[in-house]
Amino acid sequence: MCGIIGVVGAVDALPVLLDGLRRLEYRGYDSAGVALLHGDSLWRARSADGVESVADLIAKCDDGPHDCATGIGHTRWATHGAPGEHNAHPHVDCASGIALIHNGIIENHHELGDELRGRGHVFTSATDTEVLVHRIEEFRREGLTLTEAVRQTLNEVTGAFAIAVVDAAEPGVIVAARRVSPLVVGISEGATYLASDIPAIMDKATSFFSVDDDQLLTLRAEGVTATDLDGTPISLAPLVVDWDLETAQKSGYPDYMTKEIHEQPEAVRATLLDHLDKDGTITFDEMRLSDDALRAITKVTLVGCGSSYHTAMVAKYAIEAWARISVEVDIASEFRYRNPVVDETTLVIGVSQSGETIDTISALREAKSRGAIVVAVSNIVDSSMAREADAVIYTRAGLEICVASTKAVLAQIAALEVLALRLAQVRGVLSTERVVELFHQLTSTVDLVAEAVSREAAVTQIASQIANAHTFFFLGRHVGFPTALEGALKLKEISYVHAEGYPAGELKHGPLALIEPGVIVVALATDPALHEKILSNIAEVKARGATVVAVAADGDERIDAVADYVIRVPATPALMTPLVDIVALQQFAYQMAQSRGLNVDRPRNLAKTVTVE
Ligand code: F6R
């Protein structure tokens, strides 16, 4: 996590850095800082309170760093060292001439730190990062250029990093490098930029390049040169950027979460586009896997984290129902440590909005090393996962900025259900007529999602009435189970209320002991086949004093008699109900957070892209 940005060239660096950091705050906002090369000295400002307080600090400064051509900035999500000014980046060397920002974790920082302290270096932070700048300082003292000093340092390091370094003794240069943690480069007439993510520099640069693992960059006003960590020159791969600045702004919505909830019909529509040929064949242009390869698959394993894990669970039901292949779903961080049984006939699918989540990347690498066919489902074009996998399926939700995922979740479900149809078709399990019929059902969910989004006021009204509750259980069966998990996760992460998602059938095996007056049970009751069972579960919790909020389809006449509150959603084919039910649960969580006066876009302790294990 953490956001990094840098600029060198014919621009005033400070506003570029602050502007970029504001757009990167979704990656972490525990603290922030900038460093600029000012004449022949280094100027640094840091704050424990994020980007705006860095801007305030600088505004109050009479001899502030104006018209500097080179600078770097950082917004932090703390891993090693508590949030605080002394741990905020940039970190500097003993002489305060070199400044460095870092995203990632330096795993051997203890050993390196002990050695550096033994040679007299004074550390001022509790971070894993600071070792880097002191080691670079040593190599600089030996007469190495900044680029060579960074290269030598990184060759001693284990762990993950995206770094950017400036040195007052070598003005007009930023040296940067990447291993695991994301980094992109942007170029415009007379200026060169780097950032953790495109939005930070989207409106500044005119062409963009991705940086791969173990690539070292030297940025100057006139462009960038790149080598690997052995010094062999390489060329950076151009990056396709299909967003504009408007997509990175709130566009009149009060926050990104509301905007992104409202963008969901479009996210689903765009994701489904162009997947059905005129002859009824389901296609994936970017997938690069032959029909024969798909026919040879004996098992599908899906991996993901957080919400992406939940959408993977939804996919399990669809793939098993339509393609009749056995499906396993694993939390990505568990997959590679359990000696998974996968081989060349296993299709392993990594599901991720960012395509950069380290646990999911690692799981895919593990699967690949065991010979599996690896597919990435990614919302970001050319993400690390997209580049490393054998094939990629892009969700087309557009840029998602709110930390809590919304539109990417729906887009993933849509994409994975189309994949389920593709598998069913190529393996001859479903006829083309049936596949086309199901695909059309999927496309008609676009209107159903829009209808669900439009019912915001009704959900808000119900959520407001129970806003003071402290304990929530979300219960569902079949795809209602992952939907329940997703509803509970959204509530936890943005309103800090304790919530658990449960398969409704498990209720009697423990959780029922926790049901008492004051507990809220949110019951997913939209699947007609399982309606009776959910009504029984509702009766069980009602009998123990719980207040029940049911999510039920239009036309469900029995639900009013048993639930205390009913959130109505449009009736939807069973396997597609998560597409509408999740919308209602997002709105529910949103209102709970609003009632508590919380910032929905920036939940405490969280960051959007988790690039550390
Ligand atoms: C929840 C949320 C997270 C992400 C998880 C995986 O609202 O946003 O749980 O789903 O961190 O991220 P990606 O999908 O980028 O791999």
C-alpha cells in the first residue's frame, strides 16, 4: 500500500506532488510527506495527519519550496512503525541530502539496520524503509552515482519495494525501482513523472509506461532510462490508459462510494459487452486460451481476497451449476501455504479489482509453478496479475477509488458468470440456445441493478431506524451466503460495527447462542428455491428476540409477516441475485456509516490496494 509520486522537469513540482497525493490517499492516509530539491539543498515537509496538513504546513512556511523542478511525495499506510511524523516518508540520510520514499516491506531491515548502526548511522524512525537511504548514503560516499548507489543497495535487499530517491548533490534526477509494489511512469513535454497508480499523474503526462519487477529507472526532465538490477538496459512497456480525469473525480456525488454505487449498472453493462457472438458463441478476446485447453480442465480453483474472495464464491455456484466442473475457492493468502493440489489440468483463476494484491499474485505464482493454467480477472488493464497470468479477463468497472469495493464487485460477478457460460458451452454441457438465454438473463440484470440502485431512499430509511445497533448477522443460503459475507464486510469496513456473514444453515451450530434482543439479523431471502428455509431461519432468530431485516424480491408476499423490515429488490434469476442484493447491502452499510458520521471513502486502518502480505 502507500502511495508514491515523483516529478522532475519544467513544472512547479510542489502542486504536482500535492495534487497527486490527494488522488493516491486511497492507498493509505496514516501520514504524508514531500521532499523537493531546492537550489543545492533538500527541503522536506511531513505530517502525521495526511496530505492536507502537509499542504497547510507548507503554506505557512515563509521560505517554502517554490518553483522546484524535482520532488517526491508519499502517503503512508503504516506497516513497520506506528503512524506519526517521525515515521512518515520521505526518509533522509544522516546528512539530510538524500530523501527516499518507499511502498512495500524490506524484510531484511533488521540485519541491514544493525550493520548500519554499527557503522555510526543514526536512525530517526521505526520503519523498515530507513535502512535504504542510509545504505544509499554509504554508496554515494564511495563515489557512486545515485543510480548506481540505489542499484547496489537494492541488490542487498529482500522484500517488496517501489521506491523513489532524490539527492541534492545530483539535482534534476529521480532514481526509482520496483519489486512487487506497483509503479508507473508518465512522460510529457519537458517533464517525467512516476506514481504508484495512474490517477495521480493522469492529467499531467501524455504517455505512460509500466514498470516490472527488478527494474531500475533514472528519471530526468527529458525522459527516463531503465535497466534491470544488473545494469542491463531495458525498454519500458507502454501502458494503455483509458480513463479521463472525470472518472477520477466525484462528479457532483458527495463521496466516491455513492458515485461508484451509482456507476454499477454501467460497470455490469460494460463488462458484459462483446462477449456474445452473432452465432451464439461466448467469447473472451483477451483470454488467449484455446477451446481444447478449456475442455481439458478437470478442476477450477478460484482465489481472491476480501470482496474478490466473495465474488469467487459466487462464481463457484455458477460454474458448478452451468459447466458441471468441480470448483474450489480459496482465500488467496491461505492457498500457497496449504500445499494445494493443482496440476496442468487445473484452471486457477485469481480474482482482483486492482490486479496488484500481493496475496493473490503470490497464489497465482504458486499455481503457475505447479503447472496450472492461470487466469487473472482484473479491473486494471496491464496490472501485475494481468501480465503474469496465462490469460486475462478484464472487468470494465472503470477506476474505483473508494476503499470499499462496490462496482468492481458487481463487474467481477458478471465477468465470472460469463466465464461459467463459456466453460459450459465449450465443454458441451449446455446447448448454445440455453447459453444464449442465460447470457441474455445476465444482460437484463443491468436494468435490475439500476432499479436496485434507484431504491436508495428506502434502504436509507430502514438503516436509519436501526443505526444504533451494535451486532449484525447476515444470513444467506446458496449464492446468498457469499452475498451475506459481502454485506457483513461492507458494514464492518465502513461503519466499524461488528457484523458476521453466515450460511443460514449453520445458524443452529453455534451462532444462535448469540441471538438476543438488540441483535440485527439481515436475511437474504431472494432465492425462491430456498425461500421456505430462510423463512424458518427468520422464525428461529425472531423467537430469540432478534430484529430482522429481510432482503426480499418484489412480489414476495410472505416476507412482510415475518420480518421487521423489508428491503425490496427486483426479482432476479437465482444465480444472479447477488448482483441486486449486494447493491442493497452496500446502501445499507453506507447509511450505517453516515449515521455514525464516518468518512465512507477512507475507512480507518484500511487501504485500497494491499501490496503487503
Ligand atoms: C472490500 C475491499 C477489499 C478488497 C480486497 C482485494 O470492500 O475492497 O476486501 O476486495 O482487498 O482487493 P483486490 O480485489 O484489488 O485484489
